[in-house]
Amino acid sequence: MTGTDPPDVADLAERLHGDLPVTDAESAAGLIDADAAVVTSGFGSVGYPKLVPLALARSDRDLALTLVHSGNVGDEIDVALVESGAVARRSTYQSSAVARAATNERRIAFTDRHVSSLGDEVEYGGFVDPDVAVVEAVAVGEGWFVPSTSIGQVPAFVAAADELIVEVNGRQPLELGLLHDVYRPGAPPDRGPIPLDGPGDRIGDGYVEFDPETLVAVVESDRPDDTYAFRDPTDDDLAIADNFGAFLSAELERSPVFADSVHLQFGVGSMGNALMGELKGMDFGDRDVVYFGELVQDGLLDMLDAGRLESASATSLALTDEGQARLFADVERYAEDVVLRPADVSNSAGLIDRFGVVGVNSAIEFDVYGNVNSTHVGGTRMINGLGGSGDFNRNSLVTVCALPSMLKDGEISRVVPMTFHVDHTEHDVDVFVTEQGVADVRGLSPVERADLIIEECAHPSVRSDLRDYLDDVSEGDGHIPHDVARAAEWFE
């Protein structure tokens, strides 16, 4: 590999380094074949390319792209590009009504995957053979670029793609490079363990390297991220946070694993943000509180500013406009405690296991036996995607599913007799939390789990119906008794 020497990200003063193929977005988009497989940056609705996807959406060519990114992206891709009809196949996450409609009407062939393994599947596993990677950066040279507000599986995508297009976003501070810790696990079958002793440590570089021969276009941009907008916590959110806080306090005292520190992960969204707010006021004693997950949300910045968090390791700055402005204004201070990593590190099964993470994620619903549906309403209609919930549900020391017991002002129960789509089996989740209470189902048989979930987590308006269901099906044989036809009536 030849090119300009990789930078010391602390000394970066310019965004473009060396002899680069700088062009406009339309010209760069024209380099992408009509039926190309395109892998992009983007995770947590930030750090995704913006101008090239918009140029593709405006193109008068008959496009049938295969599009792969490792997390959710903004409206430039999720609405404009999808709405233009340019996308034929897509993976792995979506977050707009336009994209959901295209998926559920099967106008787009959508594939959902676990975040942690996606990089390997693209680079080594035949999931897709990428023609071009389109990524956002804050600086680029001949053979390297500094990512912007997320990393995801970008290093693996860039290594696998035949060509590379880099959007350099001048709106985002060059100092973002101080947050990045880009480490590539070795290739199987000789891959060794990831040498990370603690989530706040650094083992990599502040930039992604690439073969300079693959770089075909550099586009300058100043378009902002399509950031998150968290709703204010509801009464149910606050009750769930209180119930979770009480469970966690008891768990910290019960298990010797947490004598000195506790490592936490929260799924993205308003629920996760509300749970972080609960932790800001919680008494952890002398324990270090460490975040090891996918996303830095505003609640984590609050905890850092309050001195309640030792460090935060993630792959994306999934912040609101206000949170992003706060971080951008003081990147160097936050970089002392915040680290962004590739998703095959942030979501590594081995690291989640090694750090003894308490993983907390939400869902659409769960059934009385503890099976969790994170993606499909009624078992059929895709909402967003699996994301990294499977990585943490399967590998955390303690796995928590937290959600309100009802939807639509009490019209729809999120605790059901049987969920007709299962993303996380009853083997994957230890504890269920709603505004009603906490069901710790560790060590219980299926019927015992169902009894406790109904009693502690179901809303009173449906509790007796769930109890009748369980009593009736339990009269028959079977380790997990069910009446499938009767369970299906709940979705009518």
C-alpha cells in the first residue's frame, strides 16, 4: 500500500491530504453502476454519506442497487434514496415509514442480520460482494480517512469493496478523530482474541486505512446528520426506570462479579435514555460504572458530566441535535472518556462476556414464556430491524428486556400468550421489566416463567385473560403448553 502517511489525529489541521480525486456528488454517483452492491457508513442515524445518496436519488438512470449498512441512517438514504426506487435489495436496518412500507410491500428485498457478524459476512462470508463503499469522514488522505460520528462495520466494508468514495464533511470537527479507536480483528481461522483489557482502553488508530488504488472520488460536504429526537419520558418510562433501578441495586449486592465495577449496555431510543437518567441518581457505592455498548446517547453525556460514569465505549454518537452540539463544542474533554470502535469490537461476543455486561434492550413484545419479538408486528410486518440486541442478549451476563406493558393507550398488550415472530428465545433473556414490575425468570421452568411474567409484568387489564390462557393450556401435556389458534386471536 502506498499513499500519504497516516496522520496523528491530534495534529490534524486540514481535511484533504495529498493528490485526491475531488469531484462533485453527481459525478461521484455516476461512477456507481446501476446494479452495484453499495456498502455505506452510518450507525445510530449519524455518520452516513449524504450528498452521494441524494445524487443517486435524483439520477434519471434506472437503478437497482443493493444497499448494505451496519446501522440506521438518515433520511437522505432512508427516505429520498428508497423513495426514488433506486434500491432493489437492502440490509440491515431501517427507521423511516417509507423504508418500512417498501419492505413490507416487498418492493425492496430486505435482509436483517446481527451487527457483530456483518463485517465478517461481507468481507469473508459471501453475504454480498460489494462493488463500492461510500463513507463519510472528517479528513482523508491517500490511503486513510478519519471517520465522522460513527464507525459501524466500515473498516470491513472498505476492505471488501472494489472502489471507495469518501464524503468529507466540513460541518463536523476534525477533533472527532480523538474519539476513534479503529482495531481490525484478524482474519479467521488465525484470529486471536481482541487485546482490550478495559472498555476505556485504546488498542487501535484514529483512522481507517485503505488501498489508495480503490479511491475513485472525494466529495466535500457540509450537510448535518439526521440526528435522533428523543421524546420526553412518559410515566410508564419513569416507572420502568425505577423498577429497573431497584432490580439492578439488588443484583449488584447479590453477585460478587459486581463488587468493584458494573458494565452496562442500553439499546437505542427514548426508553434507553430514560433508564440512563435513572442511573444518574443511583447509589453505586465505590463501584466504577462503565458503559460498553453500541451507542452514546444524551443520557450518557449527562452521566459523564455528572461524574457518574468512568468511561463509555460504543460505535456511534447517536445524539440529539443538542447532544451533538454539546459534544462538538468540547470533543477533547469527552475524548478522555468516550471511545468509538468498529462494531465487530463494540459488539464482540467475547468482550461482552469478558466484561460481564448487564445488557438492557427493548422490544415490540414478549410472550409469557419469555420469547422476545424485536422486529415484526403481528409476526409479519417489519418495523426497524434487529440491530445489536441479539449480540448483547445472547452474550451478556445479565440480560434485561424492558418495555411498557401496553401500547396505544392500553389497547394492545405487549405481553402475549405466544409471539409469532421470535428474535430472542426464552434462553436469551433473564429479566423482564415493565411499569408493572420485574420478573426475574432465571432458573425457572417454562410454566413457572409464565406464571411470574403474568403476575409481575402484564397490565392488570389483561392479566386475568393471560392467567386463564395459562391455566387452560397447562391442563394438557407438553413442556411448553400452547393453544396456537387461541394465541393467534390476540392479534386480531
